[in-house]
Amino acid sequence: MEELNNDIMQLLEWLGYFGKDPEGGVSRFLYSKEWLEAQKSIEDWMNKEGFNVHFDEVGNLFGGLQGTKYQDETVLTGSHVDTVGNGGLYDGQYGIVAGLLAVKYLKETYGKPLRNLQVVSMAEEEGSRFPYAFWGSKNIVCTAKREEVENIADFDGIAFVDAMRDCGFDFRKESTELRKDLKTFVELHIEQGSVLENEKKSVGVVHSIVGQRRFTIEVTGEANHAGTTPMNYRKDAVHAASVMISDVMNRTKKHGDPLVATVGKIEVKPNVVNVVPGYALFTMDIRHTEKEALVQVTEEITASLNTIAEEMGVGLKIDMWMDADPVPMDKRVVEVVEQQCKEKGLNYKLMHSGAGHDAQIFAPFVPSAMIFVPSREGISHNPAEFTEPHDLAEGVKALIGTLYKLAYQD
């Protein structure tokens, strides 16, 4: 265990060097100098271990072992190599490091697998540099569209296409089809939440990823003098918005888990101390593991918001700008992961993911599953991101057992 702990931390710190931020975290954005150095260094590591290595057109890096019996079937594991700005040491790159160590261990212990076994260091997931997320996984499953990124640029005005080509990559050929050899994808990731830590579990076996609906809500009242406008005559946009937000939270709590709702942004105009606010904007993020429940509760909430607006005499505009369905993981692969946790005596729980991951992009096309390890205090996207080395090792053990079952056994 101690040796595995050391190997994981050494590789995490090594990979975290590429994009190390002066503020203490890691900033490694798609098609940046730091990103390219990281991918090339992982390529070198794979080559030294005797892996078969290649990049695809857009910069996803693959390396692994060729199967001896089923060479038209591939078991894939890995995660994304990009980070958020000044992010942590574990998000994304832990899944890559764990995959590298797992495949190395399996090779040294059991030799070549029956099926091809690959680790992928995916080009991008976060959407931190350009206004596009999941570029890596969407290209692997052939759902990324050229026209979606041809005219976008980063905050410095650098075009997506220029940055990509400067790194030596280009668009996927339009004739490229989804790889027929991909039989399974397993992603190991930190939880980025506090469930496992609070329940004192070392491993989470993810059975589904939540669906999300996101809204921008605009409330229009009437700006007026704060001293001369009686309360009963006011059309106070902030008061109306506060009633609406309270209603959303109360309904969400009443429904209970796994429903969650978040109001993360609020804007007010004119936003001064002595004027009754005439305008308020707030965002609403609602998530649930079941589509029918997600649709039902959002319809219930929006109907209630309209009723509140009418009763308080304010205008209301509701814009639903994101509607992502829940994504179940493959039952058979989930069962394999859970069985391996049982056989290895790991302290685990079945759970859903409240955040989005590359596995949700793979799942509609390739049987997929996820394994979580705890995040201290649920902190992620932050230099304070931390997972105990013991838990990191437990996650790798779960991954090793799963990959052995999927790639080495008939």
C-alpha cells in the first residue's frame, strides 16, 4: 500500500508540474504550451513502459497494451488532462495517473491482456480556455462539430483553430466514424463533493450522472424613490425575486434527495441604496438523476414563479438555456466494479454523480462506468483540492480489479 501511495503522489506531482501556477495550483489549458508539454511527457512515459502509443487528430493521447485474443475489442480508461484556472492536483489528472499505474501493474503481473487495454489522456473537458467543453471525449465518440469551434477564441483573442494547429493538431476527418473496437470505458475521478467523506467511504461506484436544467430568470418591476413610495404601491423586483428564490429552495427541500437547486448569480438594477429596484436577474441550476422527475419539478417551479410574478405585479422572463438529460452508467459494467470492490474488501457505496464528466459523453455510445474517491470537504477546482493517499490507492485498486476482469478474462 505504501509503495502504491508513493507512486500515485509522485506521478501526480510530476504531471502537476506542467502548468504549475505561481498561486499554488495548476493552470493547464487546452492547446497551451503547458498542455502540450504535459501530453508529450505522458507520451514519453508510455513509450518507456512499452505501451503502444498514438495521438488522434485533435490531441487525445492513447497508450496501452494489445490484446492477444480479441484484438478488435478495447477496454479504455483515463480522464482529461486540462484544468480550470489555478485548479487542483487531482481533478482529471488523477484518472490518467491511475490508469497508467493500473495498466503498468497488470502488464507486470499478468502479461498481455486478452483484449486491448488503453489509457487515454483526453485533450479537454473543462471549457476553461475556450467556450466549449468536452472537446476530447466528443471527438472520440464523433459528436464534436467543426462549426461549433471554428469561430471561437479565448479571452486573449487567440482563435481556437490557430491554437490547435500551433500544437500540431487539426480537425477530425469528417469521414471518421466511432471506433467499433471500443467495448468499455471506465473513468476514475475525485468526487468533487462531500458524500464519500461524510459517510467515511473510500470508493464510490457511480450508477448515474445527473441531468441538468439551467435557467436565467429576469424580473421586471418599477424603479422608484425609496422614501416616498409606500410599500403597497411598490413593484420591487428584488423583493419578488427573493420570494421566488425562497419558493425554489423550499420546494427543492420538500422533494428531497437527489434533487438539488442552486441560485448562483444575482444582478440588481439600479443597485443603489435609496432606489426601489426595478430589475433583478438570477440564475437557477436544477439537477436530478431521473429525467421524468427533472422535467416535472422544473415545470412545477416555473409555474410557481409565474404565479408569484402575477401576484406581486412584476414582469417575468424565464430562459431555459441548458437541458441535459441524466445519463445512466452501464449496469453490467457497474456490477463489475461493485463486485471488484467486494472481492478486494474496499469500503464503498453506490452513488450518483452530481457533476458532469467525460463518462457521460461516452455512455450513450460505449458501455461506461465511473469510480469516485473522496474529496476533502468537497473542495475542487481549487489549489486546496485534496484526497488522502490511502483513498487514492483504494481507487486504483478498484480500477485494477475492474480492468483485469474486463480485459484479461473471457
